[in-house]
Amino acid sequence: MDVDIALRVDKLEVDVEMLKRRAEPSALHEYITNELKRVKPENITEIEERIRNHELLKKSITTKLTVEDPQSVLDEVREE
């Protein structure tokens, strides 16, 4: 009887592993698909706007880093 139970448990463990291998790819595919939908821009104007904002931020950071008076930059950051 103990052998029968052990065989059943082994078979169930194999079945569980098989189901995990089936479920993981579909769940992963669904997750990736949802993330792509969430992140994907609606149109080209949105992409252009993101690029423009990125460039403005980059210029702002660059100018703040090349300032002659570091104390003024610190004061400006504290005010923001």
C-alpha cells in the first residue's frame, strides 16, 4: 500500500511540473503583451514629444553642471 501511495505522489508531482511548464509560458506571454500595450506610444507625435522633453531635460542638466557658481545652482535646486 505504501508503494501505491508513493507511486501516486510521484505521478502527481510529475503532473504538477508539467502543468507549471504549460502555465508559465502563457502567463509570461500575457504579461509581456500587457506591458507592451502599456508602454507602447499611441502615435508618432507622442514619440516626438517624448524625445523633445528628453532633449530639454538633457540640456537643462548640462547647463546646470557647467555653471561657474555652484552655490547658485544649489540655491536654485533648494527653491524647486
